Amino acid sequence: MKNKAIEIERIESFDAIKEAHALSGIPGKIRGYYNKWAPTYNRDVFNEKYLGPEYIVDYFARLESHNGIQVVDSSDRHIEILDAGCGTGLVGVALHRKGYHNIDGFDLSPRMIQKAEKTGVYRSLNSSIDMTRKNKAYKDNQYDATICCGVFTLGHVPPTALLELIRVTKPGGWVVVSTRKSYYESSDFQKVCDGLQEEGKVKLLSYEMNSPYIIEEGAHYWGFVVC
């Protein structure tokens, strides 16, 4: 009976994640779904071996300059970091374990933010933040680094949401994002990235393809430097 209960929970976790991919990028639907999902979110992603938060933080911590481009030193544990789409705070916890302490976060879902508050690792948190538009809660060029994990995925935000992450990050600062493999393959993420580089908004200094993310599939990780 115990094994059957575990299997049922595993199926429920898988279904919860798949249902999130059908939200069509509509902010109201996303907010409502994650408000409802918040109580079991950590359990569900744990059941699906969600490695994205730990991996993106490890990836960020080893980023460094190339070709003499002046960049923020990711080894400096005092830099100011924004966790964009922070959810229940899994990335914030991973950053804190690495020794980073100046961490702010935002999410679209107030109930996910309530979960993030309980981690005790954030300096400040804001809810009801839609990263597909300019948010007055955040100034231009505010952060040394912005990290976004698990947001560029099916049913959530378009690739153009990168613009808001770029806006709030200082010149020379890092914008580090994950893209689930299926999202990358079905969206114009690469085209948007190429356009942002051609416009001189960012430079792509690092990327890793098909890296650990979740049991179902891998993700790509991107390290942009704001120009």
C-alpha cells in the first residue's frame, strides 16, 4: 500500500507540472494556478527531481569574463541579486547556501511569495509582479545580477520578457536564465536573443545546452552580460 501511495503522489506531481504548461502565458491564469499550487509545489517538484535551482546557481557562481569584457564578479558574495519569478524560494535558498546574502525576489503569485518568505533568505520580496511589462517596483540598472529559473517554460512568459530582466540589471551585470528544452524548441527564444545582441543590449558570454533540470527533460542555461 505504501508503494501505491507513493506512485499516486508521483503521478499527481507530474500532472501538476504538466497542467502548468497549459496556462497559455495569461498572467491571471498563471497567478491563480500558482496560488492554488503553492501548498504542494515543493513536494511536487521534488518528486520530479527538479534540479534547476541548484544547477543555475552553480552555473552562475562559476561565470566569469571573456575577451576582456568588464563584468560583475560572480564570486563576490556581497553583490545584489534579483531572483525573478522566485516562486517558493528554491533559487534563493541555493544562493544563500553559496554564501550570497543580498537577495531580492518577486513572483506573480502572492501565495508562492508567502512560501518564499518562510525561507528567511530574502532581503525583500514582491508579489503580483508581471515580468512581461515594466514594473515600477524596480529601478533601471538596480541589480548586479538577475537570475530567472523555471519561468521561460511552456505556458508562462514569452522570450521578450528578457527585456525587463535586462532593464533592472546594471551594465556589466549578469542576466542568467534557464530555458526548458521543449520551450526553447517551440519558441523564438534564440531569435530574440540574437536580436538583443544585434541591438547592443546584451552579450552572450556563456551557455550550456541540455543540462540537468527535471527528470522529464533537460534545460539550456544562458549567461548574458548587460551592455
